[in-house]
Amino acid sequence: MLEVNYIKENKNAVLKSLKKKNFPAEEFDILDRIIDLDNRRKKAQASLDVILGQIKSISNEVGTLFKSGKGAEANELKEKVKGLKESSSSLQDEQKQVKTELEDLLLQVPNITNEIVPEGNSEDDNIVSKDWDGDLPDLGENAIPHWELAKKYNIFDLELGVKLTGAGFPVYIGKGAKLQRALINFFLDEGEKAGYTEYEVPILVNADSARGTGALPDKEGQMYHVVKDEFYLIPTAEVPLTNIYRDVILKENDFPILLTGFTPCFRREAGSYGAHVRGLNRLHQFDKVEIVQIQHPDKSYETLDKMVAYVQTLLEKLELPFRILTLCGGDTSFASALTYDFEVFSAAQKRWLEVSSVSNFESFQSNRLKLRFKDKNGKTRLAHTLNGSAMALPRIVAALLENNQTENGIKIPKALQPYLDFDILD
């Protein structure tokens, strides 16, 4: 959530940045409405402070008058206090209403973008910031896509998932299930080596948690909602991991805070159809290891670069060809200021598949979370939050199966072999 004072002091810059994200701020006059509501809130608070001061002063005078035996004058002032209290109550009600309206508007406004975010409307306008400099795997015309390999080697079953739940809920079987477990353990172990503390967190969160990271109200239609209990199934571990520090005031020497966790993730993915979402390419439930950092504002972009470099090492160890994209404004998420996407090459599908996003949210999430710290001067400031997929399993599995297929089975990368009791999946 953007800070009101920042909007007031940088209105034109905010409008320009929101336009880059294709958010129609000017069309709805949303920034002017926010500024107007904040002015009303401050005006009501100033009037309330005056009245409360008068009430206190007159109440003291009433006590003095009663002690002096001037009951009539005291009662007259008491009536005046009664009227002032009615006015203060009215102002307090107005303040509550204005505060609610202000917060509702602020929650609708996305984060502004970093200045290096390129212009663009969709994923077609993203910029390749690091291309693959080696040869791409070429398996010829007989390369088998992962959904066919799954049937051949009994790795996972999409139809069984339909029977149990519905489309987009695969069932992993035998060595396929072991491969999932191996990847999860590999990613968690690598995270621990890099200094991340592992957490096992709930996969259901309350509305405050979803709102704190920006999933609500922006992604409400894409989240599974347990209506009776007012819980949401998490779209990523980022939500519970980051909310561990909701309503927390840190010390400056607490930074950096590194968290990681494995969870299933749930996304409705409404409107996702077509050949590009076959097999594991797009699911309603999938496994993912997430990394989160909470950092001092002065160091968050240095941290973002380190997180990008870390995800790169994971793909290198898995021997997967990859490239890194800088997302354009129109493809940058609601809460992010700058996002880098990792894509791996799928040899059978002959296309790039997104497997990770690494983002800096700056103070956008922490303002919602009230995640603050005391700087060396004793001033309370908002921390910066960052997160990344490290990594999402479905498309990693798809690329591993397709790129490593041979006549004798699917070769397992050396980095995963210590986690398995086989080096070829057949």
C-alpha cells in the first residue's frame, strides 16, 4: 500500500508509474480522492483535538466551581460540555467513515514501479535481460512432450486427478512422486546453505494475511476461498512467510531476515485454456519452495540481485537452459516494484516456460503489514520485503522430463541423484 504522504508529494510521478502498469488512476480520479479524504481526516482530527481540549479545560473549571459553591455556574458549563461531547462523537464517527473509505481506496492502488521497468502492456513486451549463451537441446521431431512421457513411464496421472478433484490437480506416482520429493528437499537444502531459515507454515490464511501481502483485494477472484471459516488457500508461501512479521517493529541490526518454506500452492487460474496449458504447464494445485527476505530499504535492490543470482545457481545445478526477463510495467504484479522472471527451455514443446519470479516490493507490503524498524536515529521506518520462487516444481519437472529423455529413460541430473535411489527414470 502506498503511503498517503508519498502520493501527495509525488502525485505526477505516481500517476506516470501507475500508467506504466495500465492502472487507470486518472480515469477514476483515485489519487485526488485519496488526497481529499486524507485532508478531510486531518481536518476532522484537528477539530476533534480542539473540542477535546475544550472539554478537558471546562471539566476542570466545573470541578473548581463546585468546590467554590457555585453550583449554578458549574451546571451551566456541564451542559456546554455535553454539547461538546456530542460534537466530538459526531467528529469521531466522521473520522471512522473517512478512514475506512481512505483505506479502501489505498488498497485498490498498485505499487509504483522502479524506474528501470520497461514500458509494455503484456508478457510480449518483457525484456530479455540475460539470454542463454549455450546450445539449446534439440531432440529432433520425435521428442515426446512431458504429458506423453508421464503416460509412458507412469510418472503422473492427470485423469486420475480429474476423478479425485478436477482438471489441474495431478497425481504423482512412484518415481514421479519421488522426483517431486527430491526436488523439494534439494531446493530446501540449497536454501539452508544460502542462509535461509526453513519454516513450515499453514496453507490456509485469514483475510488479514492475504491483504497484508497484496493478494486481497487484487487476486480475490483467483484464490480459493473457504467461505464458512473466512480462510483462503494460499497462492504461494510468500503470504504466510511474510505475514510472520506483520505488526512487528524490528531493530536495524535484525536485517537481513531470510525465510524459506515448501507448501502446496492453490490458484483458480480462471480463463486459462489452450494448448499452452497442457500437462503441468498450468495447474490449480502445485508444489513450490519460496524464499522471502526482509531487508533495510537501503539494501533491498542489492538483495534483489543476490536473490536472482541464487535462483540462477539452482537452474545451473539442475543443468537446465534458462533466461532471465525484466518484466514490463503491464506484466509486473500488483504489489511488485520490479520483477525478474526465469524461464527454462522445453525441448519437446520448443518454447520457454516460466519457473520463477523474483520481486522487490519495496515498502508496499510492509505498509499494509505495519512491518517497521527503528533506525539508528530512533526513527520508525517501513522495511522492504522481497520474495522469489526457488522454485515452482511443475514446469521444472516438465523441462527435466523433456530435456533429459533418452531411448532408455529419463536421465536424472547429478544434483538430484543423492536424493533418489535411481539415476534414470524408466
